[in-house]
Amino acid sequence: MLIAIPELLSADEVARVRGIIDAVEWVDGNVTSGAQSALAKRNEQLPEGTPAHAEAGGIILDALGRSGLFVAAALPLKVFPPLFNRYAGGQAFGTHVDNAVRIQRGSDFRIRSDLSMTVFLEDDAAYDGGELVIEGNFGEQSVKLPAGHAVLYPSSSLHHVTPVTRGRRVASFFWIQSMVRDDGARRILFEMDQGVQGAAEALGQDHATVIALTGVYHNLLRRWADA
Ligand code: NI
């Protein structure tokens, strides 16, 4: 399941993040790669463990906590501290699957990557190329969103970033370990959550049917979640 999260960051938050990350030195993107993806990746990355990385990542983590759509879709247990990358001058990232387990540099924090997230941090009209292309059951989906918008997709999917042929693509990327490991179960819970919200709007929050369906949602979550 691929879910776009519009306006995860406000224009002001995008500007704050860019102000922080544009002011420091970047390094070769292969610092976080596994051996296979190192062959495919050509980009730059913000060094981890720096004050700029922590401050800019904190703005994104705060925004995730406020986003009801993110919480409903991801059912997050752990979120990897957001990383940042940028592509210019024909740089690209060839087809790969993200590593199953991510360990934070210099710490013992580790997560299983169930979901991958990209937060776009550059005006989409300011660069050519740089589409995130995700292969799914219904073929390829190409994603390129305005600054501040985000996309959530299964870490198990093959994906790539097309060459950036004009301007510069700047983004944050990271992984989420969900309370619900199975993508299909997580999708049912998300669709049910959206349905219950629609029913609550149509019938009222205290309608007996809405209360009953809310109970079913929580009982499915109790059955499937590891908290
Ligand atoms: Ni990837």
C-alpha cells in the first residue's frame, strides 16, 4: 500500500529544515548503504549524528506525531531518526529493496523496516527527474510531490529514484517499524479506520453503529499489534 501524506510539513517547517541542512557539509550517500545498494546509489547525504541532523530530524518527527493520517496508515512502533539526501547533475538511485534491519550509526537503536518514507523538501517544479518509482502488484507508480508532502510505502518493494537532470532534489528518508508487521493486515486496519471516521461524520460519534465498529477496529488491532 502506497499512501501520500499531503502537507506533512508546513511551508515554514520546510524552510526551517532547509535552513538547517543547507548550511552544513554533505557526504557521499553510500555511508548508509548495504553492499548491493552501494552499487546503485549515487547521491549525497547529510552526515548522521550531527546537531544539524538531530535538529532537522526533530522537526520531521514532530510533524509525524501530529499527522493522524501517518499514525493511522503506519501504526508506528519505532521510527528511525530521519536521514536527508540530495541528488543533482544526473545522480540517481537504481532499483533496490531497503535493508530489512536498520541500525543507527553509533548507537544500539535498531528497527525492522516495515515501511519506508520519503518527505520531499524541494519545490517539485525546481528540478527535472528525481521521481521515486515504486514497483507494486499493480505495476510501477511514480511519485514526485511538492515540498512538505510525503509518501509512505512498503520497505519490501523494489524502488528507484530516476536521474535528476536539472536542479536539485532534496528529501528526507527513513524507515518505520509498524506495530502491525503484515502489510495486508495493516491495510485492512487503515481502510477500516477511514471507514469508521466516515461513518462517524455521517451518523455522529455516539451512534451505536459507530461505537460497535470502533470496537471491532480496536479488537482487530489488539489481535494483530505488537506494542
Ligand atoms: Ni530505498
